[in-house]
Amino acid sequence: MPTYAYACKDCSHAFEIVQSFTDNSLTSCPECEGTLRKKFNSVGVVFKGSGFYRTDSRDAKGSTVSPAPAAAPAAPAAPAPAAAN
């Protein structure tokens, strides 16, 4: 179950509470009975598992990924002309 953060608009009391997705939001402060507002925090994304690769979304049965063709070796560079004195 997710943890929600609330803050009171009247007394600035802040707290967190574990609630189900189906529970109604809290509306009154437990300290002063004032009006609560739900605080929203940024959510960190956590990727768990062996990794995420190009082949992860492909069908595992019979599909193969052919490697990219090898590049031809580069031609040797021409020698630099000798400097004249």
C-alpha cells in the first residue's frame, strides 16, 4: 500500500500515512481539525531485473538478431611529403 503525505493548511502540521488506493483522502487535521491538503512528491523510477536491452522486447522463440556487418578495414594513409629546407 502506498504512503501519502498530508499537510494542514491551518497549523502546517505535516505527516505521512499508509492508505489503500481505494481509501478516501483525509480531510481534517488530527492536531487542530483544520483543512488538509495532499502533498505530491516526485516518484523515483526503479528498474529491477537483469537489465533492459534491445532484445528484451523480442519474441524469445526462434527470433534471432543478426549482428551488424563488420566494417571494412581502413586503407593506410598516404605518407606525408617531406619538408623542404
